[in-house]
Amino acid sequence: MAIKNSPNALFCGLSALFLMLGMAGSTVWAQKPEVQRLFQSGSYEQAVDAARGGDPASTFLAAQSLIKLDRTDQAGAQLNQLKSSDQPAWRLVGESSEAMLANDAGRAVQLARQAVEADGNNAFAQYQLGLAASKASDWGTAVSAFTRAVELKPDFAYAHYYAGLAHQRMRQIPKTAEHFDAFLRLAPDAPERAAVAAVLRTIK
């Protein structure tokens, strides 16, 4: 009963509750879910619109959408936003993506590695390292990075997609099939769906 009536206990309980709510709120605002959903369905214009004024993850996906649309100048503007982030990992992700646009794969890998070192739990930093390593034909690093991205963000279809491609390059067919199956499950409307399904038919 003493614990139940203790003002300190009540204060601590409320503080814990507010902390939990605050954490939940930060999770909600960590990334706009509609941006990822639109990106994964190939609705790139809509993804860019939905990302406006958003968080770094949404800005990164907006840049990726513009790259898919072959509008590299506009993608560069999105990456400049990332480069002005107060989070070192996101700044480095922006710089690495910019290096990829300039076809400097070596620098892109170096910067992406630094991003991962700054925040190894940033799924998009891992994903960027995988993209950069793929461009540099470093398939071992690509596999490791995309695998970690999938572990951190299992609902990100394109981490599975590129992991599948990297495993395919290394002739690791069971892993290719595993990731391609996940990609089709998570992104049934993706532009790459038909091609991925065709590959699966040949390797299963």
C-alpha cells in the first residue's frame, strides 16, 4: 500500500508513461510510411510529393525515386537536404549517394562505410553501402550490407531485391530465391515484379 500511495512512485510511473509515448511518437515520425509504400509500388512522382518537408529517410527515398525517373538534378537537390542533416550518418549517406550519381563508386563506398560506422543501426546507411558496393562490383560487401539492412528493416522490399541480385552474382541461388520471394511478397506492384518472377521460375 505504501508503494501505491507514494507520490514518488506515481511520478515515476507517469514519467515512464510519457517516455513511452514520446518514444512511440518518435517512431511514428521516424519515416513517413506512405513514402516507402509509394516508392515500392513504382509511384515515384507521388513518393516525391509525399516526402516533402519530411524526415531524412523519406528524403532519401524521394532522391531514389527521382533517380528512378532519371531526374538526377532534382535528386541532387534532395541529397543536398540530407547533407545538411544534423545527423552524421545521414550526411554521409547523402554524400555517398551524390558520389554514386557522379559515377565515383570508390568514394561512394568509402562514404557509405563511414555512414555505417557513424550509425550501424541505420537501415538506409546499410542499404546505401550495399548500393555503392554493387556499383563497385564488390558483391561480398553488398551482400553483407543488404543483409544487415533487411535485419534492421524487414519491410523494406528493395533491400531484399538488391540482396537477391548480389547473391545471384555470387551464385548463391537459394539466398537469391529467398530474397526475391520476400521482395514479391512486400512489393507486389513493383515495376521489377515480372522480371523477378521470371528469374524465380528459372531457379526453383
